[in-house]
Amino acid sequence: MFNFSINPIDLELLTQLHDRYKNCRSGTVASYIPELAKMNPDAFSICIATVDGEMLSVGDDRQLFTIQSISKVFTYGMALEDRGRDMLLSKVGVEPTGDLFNSIIRLDENSKRPDNPMVNAGAIATTNLIQGDTTTDGLGPTATDRLNRILNAFRAYAGRDLYVDSAVFMSERATGHRNRALAHLMRHFEMMDDRIDETLDLYFQQCALLVDCRDLALMAATLANNGINPRSGVRAIESEYVRDLLSVMYTCGMYNFAGEWAYQVGLPGKSGVSGGIIAVVPGKMGIAVFSPPLDVHGNSVRGVKVCEDLSNICKLHLFDRC
Ligand code: GLN
């Protein structure tokens, strides 16, 4: 039992929430990436990891799924570490959009920047800025160097090796014309360099990383713990950038539902089209929910409901006690 707040969070509460929503049949599983359509709509889990390294979980918490857009939070952190805040801000804005995650673009009229790093355009521009951990040939990082940079960073957050689901990667690579169009448009405005196909492959691979709900809770708890994985003690991101990630999650993480999410749940959050949602309670814990059926905004239906209930019952809203 965690006595963080007015109402304690325990396994019984998570089990009650799981029972409350397991028969909810609203929403549809994403199918625009053909491989994602194979996901089981009934898979459902809720996990909480604390900054003390404890874990509570119910449901299909070992079911693997691709991380999809939740990856955008963590690659934004990598790009910040590799390039610094000023460079990032010159290439990707931090304004919420009222548009869908894959909207065909609104580059800022003057700066030509995509709105923020949580929508596809901004995430692709962000991945473009990721360097390699090492350069193998003295000519700058290769695609492999950059992929290894991403894999190593995700390993630090999750506390274990994560692997790319090749079928989902290939499926999105073959059908992701919209993302290709976004990248080429950004190239036209010189918001991306010439490595368009390489960057798109990296972006599709980061989205196709396999995680389970426990991994996501621990990754969120790492952000709650100022960038240090609470179980391994390994730093996943420099502490000075954690606030940048949490800020863009808070304002932009749930796409065109971000305002209502901030109002109802009041926590930095991020969703992905495979049905994952993370929420961060700074200094306390990471919350993760997995359930594939999505609402019209592209957010997990059960995931949003569980986070709303958890926030209300346990008084987790950041402004609850102001
Ligand atoms: N890979 C997906 C895409 O680019 C991620 C979108 C999402 O999870 N919202 O379309």
C-alpha cells in the first residue's frame, strides 16, 4: 500500500479499477499500421511503479506491445542531451496543437517549426537530431550508431534490453506515407537534414520497440524520480532536462485531448496508438495502463478512464491541494 496521498493506492484499488472497466467495449484498435490491427482488444493492465522501486500491477502486465508514440517523450530527452535546449527549440516548438497526432502539418509560418515533439512531425524532426553514442568511422554517426543510442537510452529507462518488433516496424515502414510526406515537407523547409529515410527508419523503429505495462510504469517512474531508474539506480537522462519532458507531456502529450486531460487528470501524460498511456506523479510514481481500443483522439479509452479515476480517488492532480 502506498500512502502518498489522501487515499492510499493498493492492489485492491487497482483490481477494482480493472474490474470496473474490463467489460467496457468502446473504442477501436488502430489499424492504419496493418500489424497493429492484430492486437487483442481485451488485453488490459494497470501498473504503478514508485520512486522507491516498488511495483503494483494487475491484468495482462506481461503482454508485450509496441511503445509507439510514448517513445516520443524519451527521444525528445535524447535529442536535448545531444543538442541542447536552444538547438531543439529552433527546430521543434513547444506549443500544443488542437490537431490529431498525425495531422498534415502546420509548420509555424515564420520559424517553420513543427508545433511540438509529441505530434508526429515534431517527433520525426526530433529523431533527426539524435546523434550516435559513438561514431565508428570518423564521418559522423551511422544509422547503427544512432539506433544504438536509442536502444541504450531506452534500456536505461526500462532497466532491461528492449527489442524492435520487426513485423510492426516493416508494416509501418511500408505504409507510413503520411509520415514520409511530413519528413519531406520539413526537409523542404530545412527543418531536417538529408538523412530522411534513415531518420524515418529510426523513428519507425523507436515506435516499434516492444514493452509491457510494467516497463512503461518503470519508465514513467524514472521521470518521476528525476531521471534515475528507481530499481537499477542508473541515470537515464540528465536531470536538467526532466522538466522539459514533463512540460511537453503536460501540455501536448494527449494530442487534441491534452487540455481536458490536464483538467481532469492533472498529470504529465503520454499515449500511443497501440493503447499504452503513461502518467507521471513527480517525486512519487509512474502510472501505466495498457488497453488497445482507442477513442477519437487516438488515446486508449480504458487508459483515460483509469487515469481519471486514479487521479480523482487518490488526489493526484498536481493542482489539487494548491
Ligand atoms: N508510429 C505511429 C505513427 O507515427 C505513432 C503514432 C502514435 O502512437 N500516436 O503514426
